[in-house]
Amino acid sequence: MTDVARHNLALFGPAGSGKGTQAVYLERELGVEHIATGEMLRQERALGSELGQTLAAYLDAGKLVPDEVIVAMIRHRLAGPQADAGFVLDGFPRTVAQAKALMELLAQVERPLDIAVVLEVPDDQLVARLARRARQEDRSDDTPEVIAERLRIYHDETEPVLEYLSQTLTVVRIDGARPVEEVTEAVLQAIE
Ligand code: AMP
């Protein structure tokens, strides 16, 4: 525990782990800037721009969009006044290269990351949750094949990010398989 609230945070967890839900709660309760790269990409795609069309192929296949595209996208969000009260990163960084770029960027703007919080949920439960979400939200990347690919990428590409960050940062792992309110409680305890 520390007496300083830690509000520059990165939330990790595979697709379906509930990190979006928790991030929205933190945004509302703490007034932090919620930076969700998946959401930003889906918005860009919906615009139908040239970039949006290129992104669609990655999103539909559950593949990661190139690091440079993502880093360029979040740069101004992290540097701007909206992040004065802190930020919660949701879905970024997903690769070690992104994590390195993030740490450099945050050093430049003097807003160091305070903590990384990881929501852990077993793969079989994630698959069940995502199948439910597919019926409710009609997302193009919630088909069984794409879900399997997204989970594989999380384990192969994103878990090494936690290893990397743990060299300089507190990384707290939380059991995300519990009811939403209990997970929220655990997240608040971790960051306050
Ligand atoms: P999400 O909503 O976070 O599950 O992200 C949906 C999709 O957006 C992912 O499957 C990727 O195709 C893409 N995406 C989101 N964030 C990133 C990121 N940080 N790096 C690369 N691709 C991303």
C-alpha cells in the first residue's frame, strides 16, 4: 500500500476478461482518461477512411495492427490535458515494442506509468463469455476462430509485456473470474 493514489495505469487481460467494463468504471469514478485502442480502431474503421479499410482486415482476423499505427494514435491522447487527472490504458500496450515506445513517450511528457493491473480469467471461461458477447454485440471478431487467434496472440505477444514492465513497475494480478463488483473492489485496492 502507498498513501499516493496511483492513477496512471494500464489494465491488462485477454479479450473477454472485463477490462473494458472496469476501465469505464474507473473513468467515471476517478475522472481519468480512458484510452481504449480497440475502440479507437473500430471508430476509425466505421469512418470508412482509407486507414479504416486497412484496419478492417486486421480487426476481422483478430491480428494486431502494426505497432507504429497504434503508437501514433495514442500519442496525443497521453500528452493532452484530458490526461491531467491520470489515464487508464485499455488494450495497450499489447507487444513489448509498444511497451517500450509507451515508456519513452511517458518519460517525455513526465507522466510515468504507476501500475499495471492484470485481470486473469481462464481461457475456457473467456470463450464462453465471448460467445455470449458475440450474440449481444454482433462484433466481427467474436467468431470462434478469431477468438482463438486473439487468445493465442495475448499469450504469445502480450504476456511478455507484463514480464517487461515488472522490471520497473508494480504488476498486480487479479482474479477476473469473479463477479464484476468484486473485481472492481480488487482493482481499487490495487491502485489506491
Ligand atoms: P480490443 O477491443 O481491445 O479487444 O481490440 C480489438 C482488436 O483491435 C484487436 O483484436 C486488434 O486487432 C486491435 N487492437 C487493439 N488494440 C491494439 C494494440 N494495442 N495493438 C495492436 N492491435 C490492437
